[in-house]
Amino acid sequence: MRLQKRKKRISIIRVALDRANKENEQWSMDFVSERLWNGRRIKILTIIDKYTRQCPYLEVDSSINGTRVVAVLEQIKEMHGLPQLITVDNGPEFSGKVLDEWSYRNNIRLDFIKPGKPTENGYIESFNGKLRDECLNENRFMNIREAREKIEQWRIDYNENRPHSSLNWLTPNEFMKKQINIEVLKSSISLT
């Protein structure tokens, strides 16, 4: 029996993830699935700011479509503003007409990762891993209401109490406050 020789592949230089330079410049979105105690599936829409690592919102429900994603983004828009770019995968909720039209109206660029390449959206994949390890694997949810409450408590704790090595061991909220203070200082210096 003859062995086939492996074809040499062209090595591709790994490209570093785009790094955001300020708050609300780049966000990432994805979905995480979980099951309630009775086996019913729930979906969690995860959103993270790539610069501050802050999670502005987690939407939990039995199903979330493109219209619901847009409704969540509109709700976030009122509280936090919107980014210039959102990195997403090619799921039907993100690649549909509803989100495309909304992003066009709000002048937001959608950055779709290559199919089957979740590492291109590494910020949200890392966040989803933390959500799974620290919240979803540690809790058993009886119903959607309980899941929403516990996941929201975890989100608040993540933003307020969990330091990140990439933020010089500050929490996302501390890092954001520090950046705001730096911007205020810069603007006061430029005024004088």
C-alpha cells in the first residue's frame, strides 16, 4: 500500500487582533447557549467593548433573533452610546437584513469573521469562556427569570470587581473611570 505524501501548506502569518484605542470604538457580539434544569434551551447574547472589556448588557431568553438583537442595541444606545465597529460571526441573527439595515442607519460597520474561525473574535470568545466557567457552570437555573437574575449579577460583578491583566489589573469600570480622568486632564491642559 502506497502512502500519500502530505502536501506542504503555505504558512500564514498570524495577524494580531485589532486593538481598540478608545471606549465605544469596537465591540464584539456572540451567543452562548445553556439549558435550564428541565432541559429547555436558553440563549445569551453577549456584548463586550474591546477597549474597556466592559460588558454593557447580557440578553437572556429562549430565542433571540435579529430583530431582538437590534432592540437590545437600541436599548444600549440610550445608556452607553454605540461603537464604530461591531465584530460578529456569520450566524443568521447577525448576517440578516434587520441588523444590516440598523447598522447602516446608525453608521456602524459590521466586521464578520471568517466562517469557522472563532479566534478572529477572540475578545468575545474569552469573555464567553469566563461567563461559562464562572457563572453558567456554577449555577443551575430553574427558569428564565432566575437565569436572567444570576447572569445579571455575574455581569455586574465582572464589570465592577473582576480585575483583568490586560487592563493592568484594573476592573473594567475602574479602567473606564481612569480613561475618563485622563481625557478630562488632556482637555483641561489643551484649554490653558
